[in-house]
Amino acid sequence: MSKPKFSPGPWHINTASGVQIFPATGASVCELNILEAKEENLANAALIAAAPELYAALDALVNPEEGISVKGVNQRFEEAKAILAKARGEWTAEQILEREG
């Protein structure tokens, strides 16, 4: 399998000047329109920032390593559910900002 070409995660939300998404190193991945409602911007940012985690979770489920246990598969499903909650914006704005630092 080929290595992803996108900036590696985790990606973080920065609200110092508008709403921006930054990878662990380097320039911003994107900036969101600051004229929209703040909650909607943060929900959009949450989805975008979760992209590398969503990719990794889906990749781990679709391409499991040989010999993975049922417990290991179940753990991956639980991790994927948590990442989906993050991506759906089910975390509050405060939780998103707290987790993203």
C-alpha cells in the first residue's frame, strides 16, 4: 500500500486569527470563512481536523494486520466511533479547543 500524500496528523484547530487547521508541522492546511457562525466554523474545523485520524481508522479496519484478535478489532471500532463523534462536531466548541490545544 502506498503512503498517504497529505500532511501527516494530528491536525489542530487554531482560532487565534479566524479558524485555521494546522498539521503537526508546517503551514496551515486550510482557513475557514470567519464571516459564518462560530459554532458552524468549529464544526467544519472539527471535521477537517479529524481527516488524518478518520483515514487512519478506516485504513486500520480495511487493512488489518495479520493475526489481529477480535479484541483488537473491537478496540479499533471503538476508536473509530470516537473519531466520528469528533468529526461530526458532537464535541462542544470548548472540548474541541481544549483537545486541540
